[in-house]
Amino acid sequence: MITKSAELVKHAEQKFPARLTKSLASFAALREGYITDARDRLEEYDLWAKALSEANSHIAVDKEEIAAATDAYNEVADYLAANLSWPHESISIKPQGSVSTKTLIRSPNGSEKFDIDAVCKIDISQIEADNPVSFFESIGQALKELEAQPKRRCWKIPFTGRRFYLEFTPSIPLNTVSEQTLHSMAPRYSVSRYGETALAVVDMPTESWKTSNSEGMSKWVNDTSERRLIRTIAMEAHAYDRAAASVSPVPDQTVDITDTLRVAIRLFKRHRDMCARRGIIDADTKPISVIIVTLLTSCYEGLADLNRSFEHPVELLDELATLMPHLVLELDGKYRVDNPTVEGENFAEKWNDDGGDRYKSFMDWTSALSADLQTILAEKDPQAISKSVRYVFGISPPTGGGNSLTNLQPPAPRATPASRGLA
Amino acid sequence: MALDLSSLCEQFPDLQLPALSREGGATAYQLRLPLFQDGREFKWAELRLPKGFPKYGKAFIQLSPDSVLRIPHLDRAGVLCNEGDPGPGLGYSSEDRIKFVLHGYLEQFLKPWLNGDLDGEFENETLNYWAIAVAKARSKTDAVRGVWTIDSPPTKARVRSGLLLIPNRIIIAADEQLRITNRLVQSMGPAAKQRVRVLVADIPISHAFTPSTWPRSMSDLERILQGRLTSADYSRLQHSRRGRGMHRVVLLRNSEVSFAYLLPGGPPTILDVYRGKKTSPSLHKPLPLMTSRLDPDWTVGRDQHPEISGRQAKHVLVLGVGALGSPIVDHIAKAGVGRISVVDADTMSSANIGRHLLGADSIGQNKVDAIAQRINLAYPATEVTPYAMSTTEWLKKNTLVDVDVVLDLTGEPDVRVQIEQVRLSYPCPLLIGWMEPYVAAAHACMLPAGQKWLKGAQDPLSYLEAVVWPSDVILQEPGCSSRFQSYTAAAAEHAVALVAECSLEMIDNSATVTSDSSVRSWVRGQRFLDKHWPGLTHKEWAKAASVYDGLILNRQFP
């Protein structure tokens, strides 16, 4: 039986999108098979892989920073538990979103905060569950001293003075809400894959429970990312290089973008942010991360389900960028990006009632992405590739060397310089 | 002038002798550069001593042209802008001054640059860098020299029509549908002889651009236009190029910054040159342009005065534009009041020059006409309507129905009585402002709508004054029957400031019901009184001022 993701990929392929590298002269040797030796082919691919890997590590938020944020939300969890009337053991707090999928990225301006999403699950009684609004408010009340601000489904804690802010989504186990209540309030939603982690969260605008499965979503991304799409022959060649390093020291250039799904998610999200910075898309209608994650993961999963294979991550990135725009479904005149873990939830719901602004943003972004990736892949000179990658993804050049410079003792401190008057 | 830098070279071996000479008589010493990481390199750096150093000028560091707009804190010429040479006159030796420069170069620039600590700095002064880009691209034959905006950025990108003003070559990014456009065109006078219609793609941006994010080519701009404009707007902009050869401008802005480009493909530029005209073809690539904001929020209050939008909607009636009234009209116009009607039958005479807003160039003109002309030209946020007639005549022809605040600055008892009558039918806040002889004191009496001025048949003006005036203080002007006191414009400035501030308070609060009427007074001290007339004394309530040079006092209106 063909899986849904495989179906999506097949559907996208029916539109015959051309690979970005299809007509690039820089790629002819690889594409036409002029280079036959596996190691030579890898070296050729590594021209681009090196620069892309550099960009990937520049935008990823490092483990230490995430750990600091994790400590902070654990503190908030304890604080919350102490301030809520429910017993301690009935409260659990887990990260969700990009933290749990390891696809958190920095903002183009390094000084901006990144957001950490956490879901806080509380086992409450069925009677209490009859009133979602008061449940939501009680969490806000308990977080009052942290200056929590209510949003659609979560409480945002600003954390003045730290590098991040937290978004806490109050939730309860799905089975707490009676089938009937859930059905009457949000009839379209039901659990799909990863059902064991499904939750009910409060949707404040409609004052009702909605099914959510952020843990399932993370698990789906993490499970999918582990599936192999790169051909073994390439892997073997790498392994051979490593073993024979003393003989032929090539692997110096070999870099790790084999975690290709996550690399694609990070780079594409960053590219979207840069497009907003450059004014190419409107920051208010730019594609939301969960749509990018869903499309890329579906695409990756579909390719794996169809037993496709690629000889290098760069080739796979090309394929993902080529297919991604065509994975958005248009059914009965409505755009659909389905949440694979919650049946009936359409991440692109807003696209259908905004006069086409978000769809246009998405398409403008994907075409800019394709064009930019083509510019990069059209280069063959390593320096030109690096320059191009840095420009496209808004990455500063590598750093270092400053501390080893000479020191020069300055003359005795100057008198306080005269200050300016207003004029 | 030969400096011996050899001992400095021992402490700082990267400083290389010998001295080289550079343009403008400057002396240069090359600096040995470290090994750069890919992307952080620049070709050279030099310590430069200007001609006349150390007596004149300051030493500085100059970097090669390839570093401009790639590396922050450099000006257009590649000169490093940081704290360096303290300059002559502060007692430092030449060697110490150079040491400061080299130390600053190392610690504030080179090391942080190599370590990536300056990477975010372009964002901080983004318009300074834009000015460099504009200056680099500028030429004398450019069809447009700058873009003026007069409204807030739109929430959604759109194409609108604008005006290119010739020979000034300024584009106003709006058309005549906004009244302020016309006022700006008027104020340019002969510099805006000709208006040419242009198309402006007005696109809101979420972030200020930096040299690495602003559009660098037509294809970068094309991407933005395609991405942000509706297809109808996009084709309107495209179509115009093939049609009549209209100029097209892309304006990218938010509430803090704006960037503009003139697109290639416009009509040729025709410039007046010596004995004729010179035609230059349109550009081949987009021309970056500086923008100026001429909207009231900026021109009046640099975005720091939210009350301006309220003032813009107000209509203020000013009676009397003499030595007090004329500068006050100027002040409330500067403060952003949208409409001012000025009433005065007087013409400008030579006796007024020393203390009036107007000068000798207006002698013989109606004061109101000259004031209206002057302010309408200078402050686009305000529209002044002149009425060259007495208050009596004005009141015969007009009512206070659309007036928000009345300022009576005539000092005339008859006017006060007439306004009192009219306010019975049209309750309206009223400010009465006047000065005492020599501007020894000045008063602003603020009466909310419904509060009367007269106490029965009694006019309380003299009662409210601060100084006991002997009758012989008032002089008669030769050949004229009006009261005349000698005072300087500087002394009157205090009165003007007091009354102008009170007027603005009333204008800002005119919609809210204020409970109390009050009098605010500026009172000079005894020293000032003694200087002007022997034996002058303060009234009891004003005695507090006597030990000071001047004091502002607040009272309830009795």
C-alpha cells in the first residue's frame, strides 16, 4: 500500500518539476556521469557541501544555549507546579517544536531572542475539563509574576535579560475530554499517527478544546530524519577515506550534512527569514515554520517510502527544494498542508481566507530559494561558493585570529572628553 | 614636517616605515596586516597624518576601498570612525596621539572585526551606510536627487502616483490628493516650476536594510516588486515603462527608515546648463536615493510627540499678530497645529521691525498676509488663513462654530468684550495673553469653554498684573496715538515662550473639560524693574519674584 507521504511525492512529481541542477554547466560532470569514481564524485559534491555545512552550523543554536533554556523552563515548571492547585506529579512539561526536533535557528540579527516552545500537560478531572477557558486562565494566573502574556493557545513568558523567551501551551491528556465534548467542539479533528501522544489544548479564540500532537510531530520528524536516503556506496567511500586517511588525506573536506532533513529544515527556514529581511516577502505573511517542517518531512518520508536513493546530501537537498512547492495540495479550491499527526488539522488554513497573500508569499519564497540555490550550485570555485552561500543565507565570514595580535599599551588615560551641548 | 616614529615602531612592529606621501599633503605609514579568514580580508590599512600635523588636524586610519560597505565603521573614503587622536591643544605629544590612534585601531576595530564582534554593527546606523551607497552612485546628471515622503508607510505594498518637481529634481511620493503635497510644492517656489507625474511602488519593510540585505541590482528589486505587489500593480508599473516613459521609483520603508531607488528606463534627463540644455539618457541600473520625511509627525516632533495627530486636526483662531501674536503663530505652527486663522487689520511698519516676526521686506504689507505666506511656505504641516480686518469685522462675517481654541493676543479691551459676547453663543476655550511695559511681566489667562472673562462690567486685566505702574511710564509714539513701550525682542521672548506653551496646553486639552481656569505669569525681579524705571514695585502676589531674575507663577483665575 502506498503511504500518504509517498502519494504526496508522486503527486508532486507529476508536475515534472526540473531539478535545480538540471541545466547547470557546473553540474554537468556529475549529472552526465563523466566522473565515475565514487570518491571523485564525493569530492566534487563536497565543493558545495562544505559551504552549506558552514552555514548550517552558523545558524544552529548550540547545545549549551538550549541547555540554558531547558534549565529555565524546568524552573518555570517547578514554579508553576508550586502555584497550581493540582498535585505535582500530575504536571509534566516537555519541549516541543524546533527545540525537540533540533531545528532551532538563530535570527539573522544575532541579538534577537529565539523562542522555546514547551507544552505543559496537566492531568485534570473530567469535570474541570468542561471549562477550557478557566483551565487556561488558571495557568496564566499561576504564571502572573513572570509577566506571562496570553496568546491564541499559549502563555508567552518574556524572560527579560535572557537570550530566549518561553511559550507555554497548557494541555490535558486527550482522554480527559469526553469524546462527545471533543467531537461537538472540534468535530474536524481526530488523532492520526502517533496517537499515544495526542493532547487537548485550549483554543482561546473559540474557547474550546482542540486536538494537538506536538510530541507526535517531533517524533515524526525525528523518526523520519533517521531514515537513510543516501546510497551506501557513498557511505562506503567515506568510510574508506577515513580508514585510509594516512594514505590519502582527502576527508578533510568531507563535511557532515548527512543529517539532511534537519539541515534542509534549518537552511530553508533561515532563507525564509532572510527573504523577509530583504523585503522579498512580507514578514506578516511569511510561511510559518511548521509548514516548512511538514512539507520537508513529508517529502523526505515519501522519498524513503518510495525507496529512492541519492548519492550525496547535496543531490537530496536539490530534490527537496525542487519538490517542496508542489507538496502543497489544492483540493476543492482550498490549500492544504495536513498535520500528519492530527487528522483534519490544516496548517495552511489561514491561506484560504487572506486573499491569497500567504500562498503568494510561500510561492515567492520558494522561487527565490530555488533561484538562490541555483546561483550557489552554478559556482565551482570554492571561494565563490562560500561567498555566495554567505550572502544567500546572511552568514558572516568565519572568525578568529584577533586574539593573537600584538598589544599596544595606550598612553595614560585622557581627561574626560568634553561633552556636547544641545544645539 | 618629519616625525620620528622609530621608537613607536619598536613597540608596534606592524607600523611600517618609511613614510609615504598621499594626496592633499598627507603622510602615510602602512600597517602590516594579519592573516585573514576567508571573507574578512581587506587590501591595506594605513596610518595617515594630515598636512599640518601635529599642529593642525587629527591622525587617522584609512583602509583600502574594497572594505567600504563590507566592514562597518568606515566612511565613504575608508577612514575608520572611532575614538582615536584627541587632537592638538590638549597637551599630548605627537607620539602619544598616534598611539591612541593605533590602540583604537587594534582594540576597537581590528581584533573585534576578526572575532566577529562587529558583524551586527551595520544594523545600528543603517542610514549612514545607505548615504555612502547613495553618494557612490550619484552623478550630476541624475534625473532625481531625492525622495520626500509625507505620510506613514502603507500596511500593504502598493503603486501610487507621485510628483517629480523640476528643476529641483525632488520626488514627492504622493499626489495632490493630499493637501500637504500642494503646500510643499508651493514652498519650493521656482525650484518646482514643473510637475511631472511619476509612479512610486510604496512597499513596507519589516527590517532596516544593511549593505548585505539591501537590493544590489535590478534583479534584486525585481524580486521584491514581484513578491510584494499585486499582479495588477506590478503590471501597471511594468507597463508604464513601455508606454510614456515615466519615471518609476521603488520606496522601501517602515516607520523608522526608508530607502528608495529610481528604476532604469525612465525618460532622459534634461538639465539647464550654460546657454542651453543638456540631455542625458536614462540610467542602465537602479539609482539609490536618499529620502526625507516631511510628514508632520517627523517635521514637528521627530516621532516623539503623539499629541501631534490631535493638533493636526485643530483649528485655532489668533486675534492680533503684533510683537506677541506673530511669534506665537510661528510657534504653534512649528508645534503642528493643522489650521490657524489669523486676524489683524494692521500693516507692517518700520517701527515693528525690531520686535516682530516679520522684517523690513514686509513693510507696507498686511501683517496677516505676510505671516500666512511665510508660515505656509516654511511649515508644510500647517495651513494659515489670513484675514486682514479687525476682530469686529471678522466676527460679523464668521462664527466660532469650527474653532477649537481662540487666542486673543491683541491686548485690546474692546476685543475682550466682543469675544465674551460671542462665546455666550459658541462656548470655546479662550486664552488671553498680554505683556506689561518693558515685558517686566507677561500673562496667559486660560479660560475653558463656558468660563467668562469679565467680572460683571469689570475687565480684570489690570487687576491681574504684577507691577504697580505709575501713569507716566507709557510713552506716546511720535505721530501715532497707540501705546508704546520700549523693550527688546529678547525680553519679549520670555513672554512669547510662556504664552505659546499655555496655548499648546489649551489646544491639546481643548476636547477635555478642564475644571479650573488659571493664569500663568512670567514676572521679572527687582533688579530688572530698577534698571528700567526708578521706584517700581511688585504687587503683593508677585513679590516672590523680586529676588530672582524672573519667575513663573501660577494662579487661579479669580
